Amino acid sequence: MKFGHRISKPNISPEKKDQIITFLNRYSLLGHTLLSMLLCFTIEVISRHSIGKAFDFLAGHTLAFAYNSFIIFSSLALVYLIRQRAFGRIFISGFWLFLGTVNGCILSNRVTPFGYTDLKCISDLLSMQNTSYFTAREATMVVCIVGLFLALCVYMFFKGPKFQGTRRKFLTPCMVVLCFLMLPITTQAAQNSNILASYFANIAQGYENYGFVYGFSTSVVDRGMRKPDNYSKETVDSAKDQSKKDVTVKKDNPNIIVVLLESFIDPTEVKYLQFSKDPIPVFRSLTEEYSTGYLTVPVVGAGTANTEFEILTGMSMQYFGTGEYPYKTILKQTDCESIASDLSKIGYGTHVVHNNGGNFYSRANAFSMMGFDSFTSKELMDIKQYTPLRSWPTDDILIGETIKALDATPDQSDFVYTITVQGHGDYPTDKVLTDPEILVSGAADEASNNQWEYYVNMIHEVDKFIQNLTSALEERDEDSIVVFFGDHLPSLSLEESDMVSGDTFKTKYATWNNFGLAKEDADLAAYELLASTTNALGIHEGTIFTYEQNALDKNLRHSEEYLDGLNQLQYDLLYGERYAYNGTNPYPASELVMGVEETSVTSVWPSTATGYITVNGKNFTRWSRIYVNGEKVSTYYVNSSRLRLNAADIKDGDTVTVCQVGSSNTIFRSSNEFIYDDPYADSTESTIIE
């Protein structure tokens, strides 16, 4: 008696197999239609983190769902051009599912969905390993899954079934081309019928209403700025004629410090929250004594760089394509007039201070393109204090660094742009703060309440930073004005109905000054903020800012003529013929210097710790790396004046430098060269090469 037997595979006769293949080939278009709809629905489930919400999209936006499916269907048509059609279907289906999965993962950590420009931020993502956004474990999982999928594709390409029927060398390519030609036609028809929107004022809402496939595809084809229909030298000159003509006459202009407060809002304007005490008493006192108002920003929950771009250039993001990040696109190749280059013309020193990486959002490059003199990023800071989750540095370090920037150019007015980071997400759903200074209640559940409590206590610390910064500036014998603003709402699933303002694109700004500037409240767009500030100071500089100053004075800022002129000017400066400059380039990129303090090596000596050599010097940070004869070696940070390296990595007569190193091994700043004189070897006295 046998207790087991081998189960044989079912035999399919060649005739039956041919019948199945013939059936599938005959109805492949129907199969593609069903597959496209299934893929589209699956992607929406992943993106919305809910089957129910995916069904709501299908029911409420049926025609938009059909159009998303048609985009996938058109891509699947490419399989008819090859014999390995099973491979093609697997590869294309996997491609769309991969994009949808990436979007779902991104929406777990931020409000803004996945767009084409995010692909240009991959280096930023990699530099954030082991944070709440991107852990080493997640990176490993992604690599493994992608690797397995590619292995499957390779197998299917070489070993999978191949189409054996007659290939129509003319008809088949024509059908594929027709599918793709239909895309712009159906897109235009759908947009004209309001089934789809050609512009997303709210990217997150746009993806939700019109689907991920359409949203992402739009971000691929609709990049940069579209050329205005009536763009010409005459229309640019006409816009320039509407600029404010007043001349800047004041010689002793005040220092201008502009502070981006990461994810900063007034929590008391969230309708459902209650607090044990006011979370932002200092900021509130500024709004009562100095100029303030709501600030309309271009992003929600993420996208700091785009609010920053509007603030610094006076340009509006509404004229750019879906999901655009100018820092990662046009500013990679084109210099850009900004508040820094405008103020430099009247003698200002211009600086940036930020306690995050210098390469994040390609900021080091962008600030050079915008004409700044210096940029002190975290790599140039001796950071010791971090948030409770240790995700981000605390902002108190920025007070001293801002003062250093002001001191770097004595007998000169300064513009300092300071970027905070302490209020940044992600916010933990578990209770992290055992004894919070501010107690928070009113959120939907315990997890949400924990998130809000963590966030509120972080910006309470930021509020203390505001007080300490203004106090430090008060002690200086210099006129100064500070403009504080929130870059976007925190990524805490806020909706318009939750906010007192009724708008998730509104944060607040507040100012401070020590020379009696009159209080003038106004609600502004982010791109108007510095035009308004410089106008109040009697500073009338810049192509964009003087144009906006005239509109602010004459209350024309919402007129179609004004908005068209703004579109003309910023297209001209970034993508056009630069008619506004009359064939010259008055605002070239600057030779940006990283940091305002020298990193120096003063001595290199064997350490009391066996096997180590100590490098002594000044202004070392946790991002300092020792280079021996131009090669980076393992470096151990001790403190701001001492580093160590392994004795085996250096010998008598070697050249030692210390470099401040950012992500992708970018060297931001280097010390002097120092020749190592081994005290236990016969050599000449060590020398410093200046």
C-alpha cells in the first residue's frame, strides 16, 4: 500500500493549447480593457489606502476613472509591437503598480502625492535614510522587490511564451500610434467637458478628483512654464511699465531677516483642538504689535522649496506645471533674479542659514543661482540638540548662526534667510512626550491626539526660538526687521472645514522690528510678501518686486491684467528671451561660499588613545571628514576643535585637510593643508600651508 503518489500535471493537448491562445489573441483588446481597469482600480486602492475610497472615486468620477484606464490601455498597446507579449504585459503592469505603490508610500508620510519631479529628488530621499521618511530597512525591501520583479521580467522575455501568429507590419504599428494620438485629443475633450482639470491649484485634491494615473502623467508632460500666448518684447515692456518707479534713496537700510518656520501654523485655528495653554504666545504677541496677516502658500503638508521659491523670487508657482520644483529643474541650468540679487545691488550682504543638509532640494545650487553670498547648512554647524525622536535638529542653533552671518559683513546691511526644521514631520502616533509642556485634546482618536501633542510642543519650542532670536537682535546696535512665516500646514490630514481660515493653503506671517516701523496688516500671497516688506522699507529694487509693489499700492493684485503681466515677466526671466534685461544678464549666479567661518587645522598629534592620531583645529562639526593626501579616511568626531583618525591611515610627511562634507560626498568647505610631522620619526618641523 502506497501512502503517497506523485500528482501529475494536467496535460493540455496541443490542439487545446492552440485554441486557448487563439481565443486570447482574438479578444486581447477586451482583455487589455479589463486589465487596464483592474490596474487603475488597484492603483487607486493603494494610493487612497482604502478600497471604499477607491469605489467612491469610481462612482463619483466614473469618466475620469475611464480616462485613467485609457492611459494604461494605450501603454499596453505597445505589447503588439513585440512577440514577447506576456513579458510586455507583465512589465507594463508592474511599472504602473510600482508608481502607484510609491505614491501610496509617499502619501503615508506627506500630503503631496508623487509626481515626476520627485524623481529628481531621489538623491534627497537617499540622504534621509534612517529617518521617519526613509529607513535602511525600507530601502532594502525596495531593492529586493524591484530586483525580483526585474528577474521575473528577464525570465519572461527569454523563456516566456511568444506570439506565433502573423504580425501585421503596417496595421499593428498604426493601431499603436493611433492609441497614443488619441491621448491628447481625448485629454482636451475631457478638460473642455470639465471631466478633467488642466491645472491643479491643489495637487493633492487634483489627484484625488482625477486619479493618480492622470495626475502623474500630467506631471510628466506639463513641466516648466508654458509660453504665454501673447509673449513678446512689447508685452514684457508693457508689464515693466507697470512697475513702481520710485528710487531707493535710504543709505542706511536695516538688516532684513526672513525666517521660514517649518510647518508652522496657529494651532488654535484648528477648530477641534483644545490646549492647556497658548502654544505660541510670542508669535501671537508679534501679530498684535507688528504687521501680520494670512499668507497664501502654494503647497499643503509638504513642498517647502516651492513656498521658498515664491518668497525669494516673487514668482508664482501657479504658472508652473503639475508638481514642479523649480529648484530641481530650471534653476539647475538658469540663474534667477531674487531678493538676494536685488538687495546686493544696493550694498546688502546676503546669507542663508539652515539646520538641514546643504544639498537637500538642491539648495546649495539654487542659492548660488539666486545670487546669495553664503549658505550655512547643517554641515557647517556644531549641532548637539535634536528633537525627541532625533529626526531633526532643534532650532536654537539657528540663533547663533544667524548672528554669525550678520557679523560676517561688518559695516554693511545684511539680508539673512533662516530656515527652521524643528516643526517638520513625521509626527508619532505613539505617546513620545512623557511630560509635555502643552496638553492637547480634541483629535479624533488617541493616535491623532498623540501626533497633535507632539507637533504642538515642537512649535511651542519654535515659539521660544522666535523670542530668543528677536532678543538677540534687540541687543545689537543695528536697525533690523524680521519676517516670520509658515511655509505650509503640517501633514496632519487637515481639511478646509477644520480651519478657522477655511483654507488649507493659508498660514500666517508676523513681523518684528526695532526702529518703529508702522503696523500695516495685510493678507498676502507668498510671492508678494517681500515685495510688501521692502515697499514698507522704501526699498524699490528688482524686476518682479517693483512690479508687485505697484500692484499692492494700487490694489491691482487680483486683476487679470496684473496676473498676465506677472506671468509674462517670470516666463521672460526664466524661459524666455529676457527682454526685461535688454539683452544683458545683470543677475548672474554667485560664487556661493558655504559657511561664514573658516575650518582650520592647527596641529596633528598622536593621541593618548592607542592607535589614534588627533587633529586639532577650529569649527569642526559632525560632518567634518579628514582627508590624507586628498583621500578621505575614517574620521571620529570628538568636539568642535578635535577629530581623530586611525594611526594606520597616516604617516610622516602626509598632507592633512579637514573638509565639511554633505550628501553624495559633496565637499562644501576645506581647511588649510597641514603637513603631518610624526614625532617618532626623523623629520622636519611640521608646517602649515596657507
